[in-house]
Amino acid sequence: MPLHPRIEMNPAIMLGKPVIRGTRIPVEVLLRKLSEGATERDLLDGYPRLTPDDLRAALAYAADTLSHEETVIPDSPTPAPKA
């Protein structure tokens, strides 16, 4: 997976969850707030240490993480035999 200089994972910080480097702000929290309708301005106002580049890094990290996941499509159920 590509390195993201603005994202760090350290077992001593937030149990190793990905956070914005130099903060304890988890990437997951930022993504969740964005998904709930928060704007970039809302997040920057709510977390004064964040920068627009930090938010873009969180989105890029999430996209890269998803692009490397394996997708498993379950088999379709077998129809019951007709009597």
C-alpha cells in the first residue's frame, strides 16, 4: 500500500488506528463526519490543527485502502429441486 506521509499508525496512539500524523484524530472519525454531512470548513473549525491537506490525505488513505481489499462475492443460493 502506498505510504501516506500525513497518516500514521502507532500502537501507542489510538490503539494503532490510522490518525493524522502529530494528532490523535482518527481517519475514521473524519470520514464518518464527512459521510454525515460535515463540510471541510466544519472539520477545520472543529479541529484547528487540521489542514485541508490532512483531509485530502485521509480521503486518499481510505481510497487506497479500499482499492487493495479483496472482494468476495458469495455464491448465489442453489435453487431447491422441484418435486
